[in-house]
Amino acid sequence: MSPDEVPDLLARVREGDREALNRLVPLVFDELEQLARAQRRRWRGTVSAHTASLVNEAYLRLAGQESPQWKDRVHFMAVAATAMRQILIDHARRRGAKKRGGDVLRVSFDELEGFIGTPMAEIETRDEVLILLDDCLGRLAEASPRQVQIVECRFFAGMSIPETAEALGISPATVKRGWALAQAWLYREMQDETA
Amino acid sequence: MNAEGLGWSRLEVLFDRARRLRGSERRDLLASVEARDPELARELGSLLEAGESAGRFFRSLGESLFSGNEDDDPLRQIDPLYGTRVGPYRIDTLVGRGGMGVVYRALHGELNEIHALKFLPGHSAASPEIRRRFIAESKLSSRVAHPNVGEIYDVAETEDGRLYLAMPFYDGISLKKRLRSGRMGPDQALDWFGQACLGLAAVHEAGIIHRDITPGNLLRTTDGVVKVLDFGLAKLSDVTMGTGNRPLGTIEYMSPEMLLGRTVDHRTDIWSLGVVLFEMLWGARPFPGRTILEQRAGIVRGKPLVVPPLPEGVDRSLVGLVRRLLSFEPGDRPRLADLTAPVPD
């Protein structure tokens, strides 16, 4: 399999060729795996054996996507980052819904603050924080869709600043600025929601 | 209060400037913004305040999300097949994939053994005719018994009609993965090559053309035994995924006759093995090209192969072998029987 096939297949996918899509996904599977590894390395300095299940989920999600907007190979990295966000948020929502039987339970301001400097919070709390983050990302998308993409690449896919810049086709300086502002903006919104 | 309608890029630039400033310099900047646009200044002030903790917050959240122990790994638990039952099996984690499907580790409940299950892509299993064909092909393949050929225990379908192959779970590394860490020395390359030749000869003897010899289909167990996998499946892929004569396999390893849509026999596999040997020795493929069309043109041109300078330690006679394997005319390629005789060091 060669990544060189990707541009040709993308062209066919854009023309609505369903078969080309089925061919494309296995080709870009390695990129998904790369992303998963990058994310793991970034957060704990090792590579987990369980990146496989993340990649599998992303694969299924992308395979089920009827009209992907993949413009080129690097753009695919951005698409993969979005898929990773969906995977993690879906999981948090699903598990949360099971636990509390559909009742909306919001994370408290103290719990939110508790995350600073202490990563080992309860899973339930973490799930609530993720769901809240996702809601705030939805609002951020209205203000600036590009900021959301930066967050997806940096936070959910574990990409470095240069990698994010390449995936989104913007300069590293823009990524750096956008990432700083997006974090501040999201954190403030989350604080407002829990206060 | 939020940033909507305020001009995001203006805010971005101001925020970036202000957060680098401290004390009175920052206050001066905020004051000058305030004079022109009080609303923007308030927005900027609250963001700067949140920004003091935001970085640490996201670092902690990320760490908590991605560094949990195994049981707590959300990624492990969200695999839709993980933990489900298929026939006598309980599905464990996804271990690999190829053009012909995804492979899972699975526990056979009665035998208490770990096997590998290869699920065919969903779209390939669409029609009953294709399913019948797949089962027939695979049953044929499962007759090949040779140490260098991957064994097939069973061919079956899930309750919802997905086809799968049950195979031994080989503890080892695929050549594809091995090649990611670069080319190999001639001894190692010839060991892979020689064992692959023996396995492929057994496949051919059983009357099967592999049709998809690639580094992804060659595996070396931790005991050093090379296994040829997935023979006979490529033909199925033509049936299920191809349209007309358009080849859809792995183009870099396809023989010219296959790419040209001519009649293909077992010698197409010998070409593919030549490409694999080339890649092991040089760490690159013999017919490079940026696009599929360029690669295809390189392969079907029939011109003499351009061989890059020899890596250190590669015997010149190996170049001759690679050249013969990559002969445009199938008749000019060496026979497997000759290759499986002792090879030069």
C-alpha cells in the first residue's frame, strides 16, 4: 500500500466514488495509528498497546462517513483529529448516560479547578469535564471554526505545533497564538458554566 | 460576555501581545485598548485571567484522559467488537489490518487458545454469491500445509453475515512493519526471501496463485519462521472490489502483466517477490512515482530496471537476482524451484 495513491483516490472520492472511499481508508490507517501514538507519547512518554482500539474506532467512523471533505493528505490529519475528538466525547457521553440513567449531572466549579495540577481525578468527573469541553467547543466553532480545529489537533490528537500547522495549512505562529487563546477562552467558558 | 462579533483575529493578536507583558506594561496595553473599545478590553482582561490557569488545566486533563491504566483505558472499551462473541470465540483487541480486512486477537472458548480472526471488509460480504466464492476459495487455500505458509483453521460467518477466517495467532512481525525501521542487511533479506520462496512454492504447487505478495502479507514469527499469508484472497478482492479490468490491489508489487490486464499465472508472484527483495535491500521500491499513474507507467514500460548504488555489504550477484525477478517477460523470471536451492551469502 502506498500513500502515493491517496491523492488519486481522494479525487475519485470527491466525485462520489464509494468504492474509492473503501480503498482509501485502509491507506490512511497508518496516519491514524501515527496520531494515536503521538497522543500517547505526548501524555505519558510511552506508547500504549491499546492505541489499536482507538485506531479501529476512528477507522470505522471514517469508513462510515459518506462525503468526507478531505482535500489532500495533510488535510486528512485534521479529519483524523476530529474523529478522535468524536470518539473520546462519545465514549464519555455513553458511559455518563449509563451511570446516571439519563439525568444531567454537571461538574462543579471546584471539580473543574481540581484538575489543575492533579490529573488523577475520578473517571466520572473527567467524563463530565469532557462533555462540558465539547459543549464549549461547539460554541467556539460559531466564533472561530479554525480555533476548534487547532484544539482538535493539539489536544485530542496530540499533534505538535508544527504538525498542527501542516495539517491545517497555517503558520506555526498562528497555531501558537490560536492555541493559547483557545485554551483561555474554553477555560473561561467552562468556569462560567460551572460557577 | 464572549468573543463573538468582536473580530477574532484582532483578539488573537492582542491576547498574544498582552500575555507576554507583565505588570505595568500589560496594564498600559489594556488601558489603551479600553480607551478605544471598552468591550474588547473587558473581554481581553477576562481571557488573560483565565489564561493564567488554562494551560495547566488542559495539560492535566489530557494527562488524565490519555494516561490511565489498562482497565481504565476508554479507547480499549469503545472498540465495538471488543468482548463480543463470534462463533466459539470471544474477541479481544484489533491487531492489524490489510486491504483484505481487519484482524483481531480472539480466544477460542472450547480450546482455550488464542487465535487470529480476519474479518472481511463489510462491503465485500454483500452478496450471497460472493460469500460462497469466498468460502470456496478459502477452503482451497486451507489445504496448503507447509511451515512457511500461514495456516487457516476455519472459514465462517458471523450472525450478521460478516465473513471471517480463523488462523493461528502468530507472534511475530510483518515485513511491512520491519521495513519501517529501514532496509536490512543481505543475510537477513535473503533469509526472509528464501523462506518466502519455499512457502510460495507450496502455494503454487497446490494450484493457487497468491496474487498479492506484499510486505504486509509476509510475517516472521519470534522463532524466525517466515509465513506467507492471505493467498487466494486477492482473487476474491478482484471479484468483490474491482470494476472491470482496473487493478485495485497494491500497485507497487503488481506485475506488468497484471497491470496491463493480460493473462496472469503463478509467475506474477515471482515478480512481486522481486519487488519485495528490492525493498528489503534498498529500503525503497524499484519503480517510484508520485502518483499511481507514474508508478504504473514505470512498471509497464518494460525498460531495464534502474538499480540504485549498492548499499554497503550487498553482493553484486544479488543485483542480478533482483533484475531477473523483475523481468518484464514472465518467462525470463527464475523458477521458484531454482531459487529455493541454496542462495549466495
